[in-house]
Amino acid sequence: NYSKWYRILNYWSDRNISGPKPIPYFGNNLAHVLKFKAFVEMEWYKTYGPVFGIYECERPVLSVADPVLIKQILVKEFHKFRNRAESAERTAALGINLFMARDGDWKRIRAIASPAFTSGKLKHMYPLINECCRDFLAALDRDVSTGRREVELKQLMIAYTRDVIATCAYSIKIDAYCGPNNPFVSKEYPFSPPNPLITLLSKMVPKWVANNRLVKALVTGDQSDHIFFTRVAKGLMSERKKSGKKYNDFLQLLVDVEREDNNTGTMGADSVASDALEGHHVNEGVDELMAEKQALSGVVEKTLTEEEILSQCAVFFVAGSETTATTLSYCIYELALNPDIQDLLVAETKEAFNENTADIDYETLCRLPLLDA
């Protein structure tokens, strides 16, 4: 047993990669129980440099913080690194979605979802997002008019981003600013484990214990939020099937490729790659486009089960809003701390406004360097 652990825990030193000293059975996971993971990783980065090796129990993990290597992994050679870490309990709780899907399943779902982000689709969404912006500003005006001087920024940004997603992806209005009890806004991000100690113990126990329903429930935490958004998506799907009405949104894109009666329906690989290449951010470069083409090559089947559709909808709604809301919150906070940069941004956007429409058109917006930065 000692020789086994000696062999496992010397994996990185045998390859001349430095890192914190692991402990048998635990690896380096105990450090995350005693202190927030982000602080621990920053300490390791300062001690061992931008590339170091750690152990999640007995599993060796390479931590990379070098921008050039990160681009190589996440962009140029992304087709070799597309899988997230396996998590049977999360897949069981949340279904097969873009967040957890692997290999062929990931390729198939990603190829289907990509056309939702074409520059044409984004341009179509632009007036809808503008409408959400007006609602957001009106909500702030109401706060000011009632004498309120402070807002909980993250909560406000969650309300805004979920309003945008509901409007653009599902063609519904959710009255995002009606109060903290709005279920569309109060629901939290579903992927955070409840407790690092419980997560650590689940990795250490035998598989037959980890697969126990009670243990899975402890590790995955409360999934009521995911269930709520799944039910919303199911209701919208049912409504659309009954009415036969078509919408130009993300949900319609998924509904249109639903697999019925086990008919798999296929589409040529070239067509899938073409669709996928259309699905990119307007400011992406050649490296990103080539990486996507390589990552999605060889996809033939282009269908989803109802369960897969519902899973994409729930994850898209919650994960999409959480990440964007966090980014916006930090961005606004930094602008508040740096009024000189805020003034430059105001000047850039002010100059871009069209005097006739009192607006910024989509093409101009995409070309504003400071705003994009």
C-alpha cells in the first residue's frame, strides 16, 4: 500500500513539475477545507509559479496560470481538452448538458447550440436587450426617487441578466425588478457544492458508497432551483407544441431538433461545421474560429431528446446569468473605484450615439475598443 501511494504521489516530481506536498488518501484537498480554494491556489501560484502539479486525492491535476499556455489549451488545442472533470452525481442531478457533456455528446449539443450565437442572431437580439436596459434604468430611477442610496449590485445584475436571457432565449418577460421574491431572480447558481468537506469525503469513499442516493444528494446539494427552471422550460415547450407558434430564440432552436419516436435524423458533417462556425462572438479571431471548426469536426447526428433540451434550458438560464452578472458586478465596481476610466468610457459611448435615434447601432457598438476591453 505504501509503495502504491509513493508511486501515485510522485507523479509530478517524476516529471520535474513542482507543487505542494500531498498527503496519502487526501492529496492536496485538505487545504481547500481549511481555506477558500481561490486563496489557496493564489498562494500555490506565488510559491510554485504559473505551472504546478497538485493531487485531488489520488488523481494528479496540472494547474496552469500562464496566459500563453492557457490560450493553447482553451483555444488552439481545445479539441484535445473539451471535457470537464467527470462528475457522475452532477450528471445524474442535472442531466446531459453543455456544462457536463463529454466527447461525442458534447460535440452534438455544442453544434446544435452554436447557431444561437451567430452575428445575425445577436443583431436580432440587440433591440430586445435595449428594451431590457430601459427596464433596468427605470428600476434604478424608482430606487433613487424613493430615496434609496445603495443597491446590492450582484442581485441587481442577476435580475438584469436573467431578464435578458428570458427575453432573448425564451421570448418571455419575467418582471425581474418586482422584488426579491421573484422566483426567476431569487434562484441561485446550482453547481456550487454545499460543503468542501462533504465533497472531499465523497471522493475518498468507495464507488458503491458514492453512488448511494443519500450521498449523492449531500454532494449535489439542493437542486430545487434547477428543477424550477426545468419546469419553466417544459411548460414553454408544451405551450409551443400546442399553439404551433414559432419564435426566433434559443428554445426554438432546440425544439426544432427534438428527436421523436427514436428517429435519430442526421445532418452532414460539413453542414454542422458550417453552422458551428457561424456561432461565434463578433470579435473572435482566426485562432478561435479554427479551433471551433476542429473541435466540432465529425458531428453527424443533430438531434436532442426532450430531457436533453430541458437540461440545456435550465443550465443556460442559470449558469449564463451567474457568470455574466458576476462579470458585470466586478466591472461596475472597478469603474466606481476608477472614475478616470469611467469618464473615458462615458466619452467613448457618448460619441458613438446616433443623434437621430438617440441610440448606438449594433455595428458601432461592436467597434468600441474601451467598451469591448
